[in-house]
Amino acid sequence: MRVLIAFVSCVLLVFVSCVKNEKKENKRPNIILIYADDLGIGLLGHEGQEIIKTPNIDRLASEGIRFTNAYSNMLCAPARASLITGLHDCHKNGFQVTGGGAYKYVHTEKASLEEVDKRLNEALDPIPENQVFLGQVAKESGYKTAQFGKLEWGFSATDHQMKRHGWDYYLGYLDHVRAHGFYPPFLFENGAIKMYEGNTLINAGKTGEPETEAIYKERWNMEGKEVYSQDIFMEGILSFLESNSDQPFFLYFPTQLPHGPVAIPEVHADFINDDRLTPIEKEYASMVKLLDDNVGQIMDKLVDLGIDDNTLIIFTADNGHEIYYAQEGRVTKPYSNIKTGERFDDLGRKYYSDLAGDIFDGNGGRAGMKRSNLQGGINVPLIMRWPDKINENITSDRLIASYDLLPTIAEIVGYNKPIEVDGVSYFKEIFGDDNVEEHEYVVYSSFTGPTLITKDGWKIRTHLRKNAFELFYLPEDFKEEKDLSEQYPEKFKALKEMMLLACDGDFKNGLYGG
């Protein structure tokens, strides 16, 4: 009898071992894309941040590859559209941007979900049949796809768009204005309204800025603010990972953090007694810290499920730094020189953290902020970690655009249909292959006007409202302090012509809100 029990036990052990190995040896990797919102590159520990510790994001960088020359749009809506289409925003037929706040009253009798959805869809051109989207390439390649968090098109998206973009499942906001509040009375789950009892504020708890005593009291009045949106998303993400650990999945997490206005359930212990910071600065730092903690939760879950080795994590951001902790005596809004009181104008008087008084130096010493085509507005973090596949602690200076991600994901998942995109896959780059196709340049427009950056570091940028053009050589001037347009007139002319061609003959193509 003992011999029989021992034999059966051995068989079971072998069977369990085979099941575990089968799970770990899925032919294609799982993919998790974490898309931070308004996360300045200087807010990360491995980029030099000294006040806010980000050990989990730093670990992604130390255990994977970090791209130092990665770019995105200067504003959220075109950034998200570029990401999921593989197209830049300088084309004549640009991205259609819907207005925000469309769903404000859909949970009341003032509007129905069907009416709002219909109105938005009718305002948009039909999506071309040959248009390919980020979620779609994964879904059509046999991946289970899901999105949690903020919307990924325009300032109000629709259920039709979300499903056409390739998401099997989604949970989150569908309009940008409501996503500025962190205590939503309702979110959207696969086209249906999902209510959250205890969250009773129509504006989802959004407060004002810059900081005043009255705004501080309003922010910490927790009546009607019981469920924090980031907690909702993390619960859904961890559940999704558990339910889909035995099949290839693509999970997209466009988090609200650390976009403001500032909102956090509690100040992190790291900052409670930090006398360098004002109360609202402590709260903002806690939002960045929570984002890092969430990254750690996801990484731990992958280990628990035995799928860490077969999961590619991509971490990046939509645009550069934005300040949500302005107050009298500190950083001011509109952004001004803290000593002279002069307004920064994004041209002759460029924004720098030390001149503005930003204690976090969120743009990492670069010029400009979100909405600017200076480096502080468009140079973003990009990290990829895939254990046992990507070598650890690798740094690449390859020129990368956010619109490169779609063709890269397509190559990873084995998507074999034709795609028409501006992006170039950098899949082989992550394995150290030098013989790969590269961009001659990347180009973006949106708020200030277009900018073009070449792979050897030349940059031309516009400020269309002032009919201004500047030329920089970034390897020697990453702060963009010295305009070289007069010193190198032939280079300036050539890049200006190249940028005009990339903009389909009109520098105003893609301009939004300028």
C-alpha cells in the first residue's frame, strides 16, 4: 500500500511540474503596458529624483532596458491617439478630438448613455476598415486584451471606439474631464455604467488649483468620496491577471497618476515629516509614490502566478511634467520666474525648474513642460523588462517615438497583416541587435506647433503663435539654451523643409489648442 501511495504521489508531482512548466513556457509573452499620466521624466529615482523614492519603477530599469531618447506628444489627447494608431499627429487628416465632459450626467435623468454615445459617434467620421489599433493587433493575434483606467481617444470616447480599437474588456473613464477626479460615482465597464456607492460627487471629487486654504479644506472633506479610482483599477488588474494567467494577454493600464488636481486618500509615510515639502507637495509626492507601489503590486502578482519570466512590462508616459501643487510663495501658475515674477513664454523666457521653484525638478533639468515642444514637454521615460529575454541594466540611445509602439507590439505578438503606420518596430533593439531599421527623425505637433528631432541629435522646433523657429543640437545642449539657426543656416533650412514635408505641407496640421 505504501508503495502504491508513493507511486501515485510521484505521478502527481510530475503532472503538477509539467503544468507549471507549460504555464511558464507560453510561446508568446504576456504584455503589460503601464502608461503614466503627466509623469515628468525627472520624477523617477533612476533619473535623478532625490525626494520621491521609486524603487519599483527603478527596478524595471535595472532589470531591463531604458531608452534615453524616447519621445511623445506634448498633450494628452494626441499622445494617446499616436500611441494606439502608430501615426504621428502632423498629417493633414489628423486625429479627431471630441470635447470633454460628455458623460457628466449619464447616471441621472438628464441624459442617457445611448444618447451620448450616439451623438459622439455621429460627430466622428467612420473608422476606416483598414485602420489598425494597438489593442486590435494583439486581439487578432490570439491575445486576451483589457484596458483599465483613463480613456484612450480624444476627450470623450465611445463604447463603439473601445471595441473597434480591440479591447475584449475595459473598465474606466470615457471622458477626460471626469478623469480629473479620483472618486467617480460611476465608471464604464464594457459599455455599461458601473456605479460606486459612497462616491456621490458629479465632478468625481475634482478640486481647484493653485492651492489655497479653502481648496485644501475642500480636498480633505471626504464626504461623498469613499472609493479611490486607482484602487478600483488595481483590484480589476490583479483579478484580470489571475483569471488570464494561462493564456497570452495584453493589458493596457493608462493610469490617472500622477495627473492632478491633487487627490490622495492619505499622505505616504515617506513624506509626513518631510519639512522640505508643503502639505500639497506631500500629497503630490504620495501620488507618484502610489504609482510606484502599484507597479510593485503588478510585479509581485506576476511572480505569485508563475508568469513573471514570460511577461513583458512596458512603462512610459503620455507627455512631460505638469505641476499641480502650485501655491503662493512656491511655483506659481501661470508659470513665472519665482525671483523676477516674469511669465515664462516658452521662447525667449523658457521654463526651468530652478527658475520656477519646482522642488521636485519634475522635468529633470530640461526646458519646458507639458504643452511645450521643448524637451521637458516631449522627452518621456520608456522602460521595457522581460526576464531572461532582455538583458539587465541596458541603456539605449536609439531615437524612439511613441508611435513606434504599435509596430513593435505587432512584431512581438506575431501580427502578420499589413499595417500603414509612421512608426518603426524596435523589437530587435531590445535584444541588442544593432542591424535594425531606425528613424531618420521623429516629428510631433499638437499644442505649440511641430518639432522634428533627428537620430543624430539635431532638433528644430516651432512656436507658431509667435512665428518662431529654433535649432538646437541636443547632445551638447539638452537644456535648449542656444539657438543655432543663424550659426548653421543650411542645416536650419534643410530641417525646416524636412519638417514641412512631414507635416504634409502645412505646419499647422495637427495643431490643437494653439
